[in-house]
Amino acid sequence: MTTPEVEQSRPEERLERAVRAAEHALIEYEIAVETFRVEVENFSRLHEQRLGPVYARIEELDAQIAEARAARTGDPEDVRKAQELRARLMPIPGVEELLNGWMDGDGLFPEAAAMLTDQPVRPPQRVRPSEEARKLYRELARKAHPDLAQEEKERRRREEFITRVNAAYARGDEAELRELAEEWAAGPELKQVPSRSEELYARLEWLTQRKELLTLVAKELEESAIGSMLRLAPDDPDRLLEEIAQQLQAQVAEREAELAALLG
């Protein structure tokens, strides 16, 4: 026969299991969102390094074409368009000295100059985490996540540690992630304190709110310009960058031909 004490403990035990399941599910979701955020950030950096100079060259050619057309026609509307395009490219006062040494005399970054003259392009810095780094990150996030702590002191310790883990993962630093894994394995482990039913209900409510917030973050990442591009080729973003670069180079060639015709 079941005692009243056992009957009373079962609902709380089920609630504890539900909280633990929700905590681990949230951690897995946070790992997925953070991984995608790092991928978007790194792809954005590679995109800017690889294609930014070519976009700038296209904008410069557009301004030169508009100026050549305005000089030829004398039409006030053509003059206005030329002035508007040139104004967009005018440097911000006080910034020139900050860019000293970054561009050559023609206003081109070395990568752009190399690309436009068919010389080898210096490869952009690659910072996407390796598969081993991803594995280490996921293991550390599962073990050390602050949401697994019941005591405030332990939560703070985990938050500080996870901040370092996230930074190492964002840099793709596999060696540092291994060191952090060793550090965590040697660190203190606090005993879990049983929660009361009221605390468990509050915990579930917080986990739900956190999940909703992460859902919004994930949606913003996915719908961003870089996120949308990355989703086109998640397994080979380098190939996507190369395809875009080829398209832009074709646009540069077309504009250069158009400018030459106007000036000729």
C-alpha cells in the first residue's frame, strides 16, 4: 500500500524530471543558436574581406560612369545623379588618417588591386571552427552551462567560464578549448540541492521565456542578409563566396567597358 509521503513526492519528482529535461533541451538549443551565430559572424567577416573591396570598386565605377555621362550630355539630371553618387563615396572628415596605408594611390585595397589585375588574391583569414572545436564546445556547453546551477555562486562561476568558452569557440581556438575542458574537469563540483515545487514551477517559467527569446534571436540571424546567404551553402560557404566574387568581377568588367566607351 502506498504511503501518503510517497504519493506527495511523486508529483514533485515528475516536476523535477520535467525541469531537468527542459534545461537540457534549452542548452542544446542555445548551443545550436550560438553555433549559427558564430558561423554568421565568421561568414560576414570573410564576406567583407573577400568581397568588400570589389563592391567598393563597383561603386567607384558607377560614380565615374555617371560623371562621364554628365560631362558628355550636360543634362542637369545627369549632373545631379553624378554628384549624388560621388557624394556617397566621399570620405568622412577625420577618417583619412585612420585609413593611411590601407589603400594604394588609386583608392583600392591590395586584395581588390590583385583581383582586378588577375594576380593571386591573399586569402582572407579563416576563422570557422573545426569539427573538433565544435565537438569540444558542445561538450563544454553541456557540462558547464550556468542553467544547470542551483546556487548563485556556482551560476556566476559557470557564467564566467562559459564566457571564456564562447570567446575561444568564436576564434576557432581548438587548443584553448582543450585547455578549458581540462580546467573544467579539474574544477569543483557542487552538489545539487533539491528544489521545492514553487521553485520548480518558477524555473519552468523562466526556461520557457528563455526559449522564446532564443527563438527570436535565431529568427533574426536566419533572416539577416548574411544568414540568408549562408543558408544557401551551409556546407561550403567558400564556394558561395567564390561564385559571388566571379559575378562581381563580371560586373566590374562590364562597368569598365562602359566607362571606356563613354571616355572614348
